[in-house]
Amino acid sequence: MTKQLRAAGIWGTGSAVPERILTNADLEKMVDTSDEWITTRTGIKERRIADEGQATSDLAAAAGRRALDAAGVAPEELDLIIVATVTPDMMFPATACLVQMKLGAINAATFDLSAGCSGFVYALDVAARCVASGGYDRVLVIGAEVLSRITDWTDRSTCVLFGDGAGAAVVGPVSEGRGLLSSDLGAEGAQGHLLTLPAGGSLLPASLETVQERKHYICMQGNDVFKFAVRIMEETTLKSLQKCGLGPKDIDVYIPHQANIRIIDAAIKRLGIPREKVLINVQWYGNTSAASVPIALNEAQAAGMIKDDDVVVLVGFGAGLTWASAVLRWGR
Ligand code: UT7
């Protein structure tokens, strides 16, 4: 990071997914699709679906609680909570406020961040810079989604892709040389129309018509997003590595956004990263948007893939269109 006052990194991670599993076989009964199509085109076998009444803030608080435990931080020690999501509990208040209440993190400031599937990496970058500046000491960063509520279950081109879940990380000061080494965030706003939820905002408020026209659901031009994803994963990974004087060969663990196994495979092939260094769990959860990178990061940690001083690279891409990558040297 440029002009860094102190090193900032991840103290602990956690994740939470709903218990209910929706398999490809279940989807075969809902729309004209097949396990074979979903598996070969996306790599997804199953995804988790939130129970009725289970909101984004519930999954976010559960993941947050686990990250706090892993970091050895009490809720009231937090001074900031950032929730990255495209499925907030409601338009306002921010989901981060609801999480603050659920955790009892009474001393934390709160805000939500909307950057689609790049949201967690965007929020991690913001959090690390807040800590590096000396303004905040303990920040809880959460990526959480209940995408099943904005999925059109009659549209086979999108409903097979998404799932629900949450992942979290506690960010704080770390020893010199560790933590966030560099990052690269960006957006191509002109491509925003490729992935939207058209209605319910100030442009197209909810009405009988918007409901009848199914405009409160995810609307995606998958092919174009696919091409963008493969290109940007390579570009942003190289850019953030270059900023801290590293290259793809220095990566110990690569944590990409889990949207489609073909996107991940194409990107790591271009970058020359062997698959054993890559955490892949898209087969179990599908695309959980902002939750995907922190769930994968937490799983990589739980599986013992990450050791102190490893170079860990996180990469997200999605609605916006946005992208974000971060290079971390692991450890406190
Ligand atoms: O999180 C960030 C944002 N999202 C993404 O990263 C998603 C990026 N895009 C993708 O992953 C892929 O584009 C998809 C998985 C969404 C689609 O895969 P594709 O290989 O690009 O398929 P396609 O859209 O070109 O469709 C190929 C065919 C079409 O039939 P025709 O026109 O060739 O007869 C579709 O109608 O597959 C058909 N199709 C399906 N068939 C069975 C589309 N969805 C399904 C389905 N089951 N679920």
C-alpha cells in the first residue's frame, strides 16, 4: 500500500451457510434443465437456500460471530462493521446496523457497501486502509447474501447459478511486512446493464407492473459477463501483484470469486497458477456473490491451506461491472 502508516491484515475469518440444500436434481423438477448441463457449464452441483424468515443480517451475524471468535475479539471491541451485499434486509437501515445490533457491537460505526460479487474484496481494502491510517483498530468485514430472494425461479439461465451464505473477516493491525500488500479495485460502469436488478429503486419504483414484468429479479447477460470475468481476473491479479513487486509464481493460495468453474479454470490457466493452489468450492455453494470470496477464504484456512507468511490473493468480479483483487501476506 502507498503511504501506509501501519500494516493491516486479517486476524480471523468465519462463515455461515443455510442448512437447506438445493441440488441439480431438485432444479430438474423446477425448470427445463439437467444435472449434466449445469455441471458441465458451471461446475455447480448444489447450493444453499435460506429458510423463510432468515435474512442476510442473520447469516452475516453468524459468520461475523465466528470470525470474532477466531480473532479473539469481543463484539464491543469493534469500531467499524462493513457489510458488502446486494441483498440487504431492506433498503434502509443498512444491514450493517442490523448486524451491529445482533452482535451487540455497540461501539461500532456501520455501513453497507455495494459492489456486487467484488463487494467483499472492496470492503476488505477499505477496512485495511481505515486500520492502516490509525483511524480504526478492529474492523469486521462481511460479505453476505440471500440471493434466493432475488432469483427468478422460472428462468433456467440464472436460477441454477446462485446460492445463499455469508463470510467474514476481522481486520486489525499486524506486524510489519504482513497484511494487505497491495490491491486493485475498479469498475466499467458503462457495462452495468449486463447484470442488474432493474426495479425497486428510485428509477423504477416497485409497482404492480414491475412485479408482473418480473423486474425484481436478477437479470444477466451471462455470455458477456463470462468474457469480462476471464479477462478481468487475469488483468487485476497481475496489476495488484505488480504493485507489490510480486508475480503469479509467488502466489501460495489463490481465492477467486466462485461463479463458474470454467471462468476459474480459464483465468488460472492464463496466469499459470496450478489448481492445487486454488480454493474451489463452487460445486457446493454456487455463486453467492459478495459472500463467495470470504466463504472460500474461511474454507482454505479451515483446510490448513494457508500458513503464516503465505502470499494469499483474493479476486472478485461482478455487477457494476466491478472487479477487485488484494494481495495479502498472511499472519498477524
Ligand atoms: O458473479 C458474477 C456474475 N456472473 C457470472 O460470472 C456468470 C458468467 N456467465 C456464465 O457463467 C455463463 O455464461 C452461464 C453459465 C450463465 C451460461 O453458460 P454459457 O455456456 O454461456 O451458455 P449460454 O448462455 O450461451 O447458453 C447455451 C445454451 C442456450 O441454448 P441454445 O440457445 O444454444 O439453444 C441456452 O438456452 O444453453 C441453454 N441454457 C440451458 N440449458 C439447460 C441456458 N441455461 C440452461 C440451463 N439448462 N440451466
